[in-house]
Amino acid sequence: MFHDIPGLVNAMGGQQAFGDKLDGVFTASTDVRPGSYGGMIHEMTEMVAADMGQYAHGNQPIQHMLYLYDYAGQPWKAQSRVRWAMGKLYAPTPDGYCGDEDNGQTSAWYVFSALGFYPVCPGDDNYLIGVPLFDRATLTTGQGKTFVITANNNGPLKPYINSATLNGEAFNRTYITHDELLHGGELGFHLTSAPNYKWAVDPASRPLSALANSTRNSPNRNAGWIDMKCLRLLSAVIGLGATSLGQSVTVAADVEVSLPLKLEKHYLNLPVKNGTPGRHVTLLVDGQVAREFDIELADGPPDWWTFVDSDAI
């Protein structure tokens, strides 16, 4: 479910129920049932030794779980539990790992988390915010650019984000994009010993599903998107490079569209104002026809029109 955590939250009864379920992992007993293994395997032994309920950080598929609080509107829990895991489960000693390395994943989790963010969904360009460990960290992103992460008022008993800025402007969301990192700049956090229950808790502050995050700026949920295969084809036809996927594009179709559109990072957002979408679409770039094609209706998220360009499949 990495690709659709908001859908998982809804399926589990909403953000409060989802957050309660995450809490329950840590309050549960450390009892295990070896089942067909016939005895305790090392992941079970490591989980019991860590004494963090049923949270088994030594078993890599759970390592993203601490960041899921960001999707439940409870980012302060992600912050405190990430800092807790970094301090409790890692040490600069020969036995400083809480489990096996698994091709670098256990170390990668620590490196990302110490910087203050983590890539929860493979292939998605959003990094979920936790809390930085260091007072200052500098990433060299290429082409002479750097991205700096600072933690003001940092300390071992100050795991909570009170406020944040990105390039001097207020930053009030629980994710940062890969493009923002590559462009360089500074992400600054002011940490505190008490949780801020208002920072980045609004639904608009959270990353959307990797299936459908083009609707963040859409006025109408009855929208559509063209999948990644189609975008690659459209990008090639229109002649847009990877650095200019934000170029404004207008769609003329036999439906009424509500806004000028943009090619997003993963798909073309096509808001539909009313009616069943038509099949013929014309893409215009700077007023010039760039591509015409027919579309067909395909399955998609609930209450969405999903358009697939059959030529791209």
C-alpha cells in the first residue's frame, strides 16, 4: 500500500482509527508465534530484545511505518518515534544494529532519518518529514548546488518540530519533493521538547496518494489523470524535457475543462467540470497543437475519471 496510504487510512476508518492502529503496534506485548518456522527466528528475537511492542525494526518491511503518522494528521508522533528509534536501535559499536543490514536498507533508513526525511513510497518523489538529528547537514545535489538542513534549538530531549521554513518562507507540510532538494536551498526546523499539535496537521499539508496527488491544486475531485506510460509518450511528442514538465498545457476536448492544465511529474491532470468525458483530446502548447489522440475510460480511484492513452500502452 505504499502507493496509496490515504486510501489505506480511509479503508481503516479514518485518520484517528489509523493513528490508533499505529499506536497499538507499540503498546502491544512482545509475544510471538513462531508458527511454521518451528522456533524463534532472528527477527522475532530482535523484536523482543528491542522491547518496542510489535515494532520489529530489524525486519525491513516495517521501517517506513513510523512515518505513516504524517498521513494520520499526527506528525508529532512520527517525530518522537523516529528520534526514539534512532537512539534506541543504533549505536557506533560492533553490535550497533538492531538486525541484519539487508543490502544497506537498515543503514539507509538511519541516514535519511538523521537528515529529517524518508522516502516512504518507492518511485514517488515525496520524502516524508520526521525530525533531523544533526544541528546542520549539507547535501551536495550537483551543478554546484547544495541543500542545507538545520535544526535550531536541537537536543536529545527536543524531538518535536515547533516550526519550519523552506528558503526563508514558512514551511507547514509533512513532505518535501525530490525537485525541491535538487534545486538547492535551506530547510530549517525549530525544535522543542513539547509537541506542536498544530504544525502540518491540515490535510493539505500531507502528501497525497502516489496514484492521485495531481488534485492538490484541482478545484474538482471529478478529475482524471493519464498514467506514467502516457506521460512519457506525451512528453516525447511535445518535446518537453524532464526539467520543464511544469510547462502550461491547454487541453481541448469534447468536455468542458475547468482550468488551464500542467503536465505534472507523473501524469497529466485533466479536471472535468461536468458530464461524461469525451474520447478525443487535443493538447496545445503555447497555443499550438502538439498532439491529438483518443482516450478510453479505465478503472481508477473512486470518484475519479481515469484516462489511458491506448497508443501509449
